[in-house]
Amino acid sequence: MSSIDLAGTAAALPAAWSSRPLGRVGTACVKVLRMDGSPVREESHGADEVLLVLDGRLELVVEGTEVTVEAGEMYRVPAGARHAVRPGSRGTLVIVEEPGA
């Protein structure tokens, strides 16, 4: 497998918050997306989700608590935790999640 330009891949996506699968690690899917400052409605998943901010900043509300994830930082959303993206999140985000969870 060759290397992947994560920032370039995210920038080329047709719309913000539209992720592109990059590959799998075991059964987990690794995706990249571009954040554009707009909020994303609350959701929860049946498995943990890892959010890695490559550049910019991710603003979340997780179970009612505000969380900021800066460039170079990672945040694990526990399985079943209600979480939403607050306005102001911008940059490139990598997500590692179990599909269908």
C-alpha cells in the first residue's frame, strides 16, 4: 500500500462532513473528512469511535460536556455516548470506527 495524503484527500472531497474511507485496521474503518465550521447533529454509536484532528480544531459536546480537540490531539468517544459537533469546528479529521456500530 502506498502512502495517502490525508489533507489533500480531505480537501478534494465534494462537501464538508462527507467522509472518505481510506482503509481498514482489523474490522475498524479509517476515514478522513473536512470540517467547515458548521455543526453536526447529535449521534451515538454501538462501539468506541476515535477522532484524530490533523489540523484545525474539533468542538464537541459529549454527554452534555463541551470538549475541544486541538490539532495533533485524539479523542475517544465511548460506545453509546451521545455526541454532537459544535459550530466552529474546522480542519481535517480522521475517524476510526467500527462499521455499522
